Amino acid sequence: MTTTLLQINASLLTDHGQSSSQLAERFVRTWREHHPNGAAIHRDVAGEPVPHLDAAPARA
């Protein structure tokens, strides 16, 4: 079984010295050291916003 880490960043300030972003990056680095075969998925919802959901996809 592969271990997967999902990292979601939502800060509008991106990587400009925010302590929570730095802490998250440190956690991911440590996690990768302990899970060398694991998969890490990174999503930045501020940099790549999720599009608005409407009823059109549900009708298809």
C-alpha cells in the first residue's frame, strides 16, 4: 500500500515568509524522508483556484 500525503495551500500571500507555509513545507520534507516511496500531492487553491461549480456537470 502506498502512503499518500495531500498538501493544500490556501494562503493568498503565497510563500512570502508566512510561518504556516514554512511549517507546512518543513513537515512535507520530513514526511518525504520517512516515506521515500510515498506520494505527495500539492494543491495551491489560491494560485490555481477551483472553478465555480454549477449544475452543468451534473446534467452530463
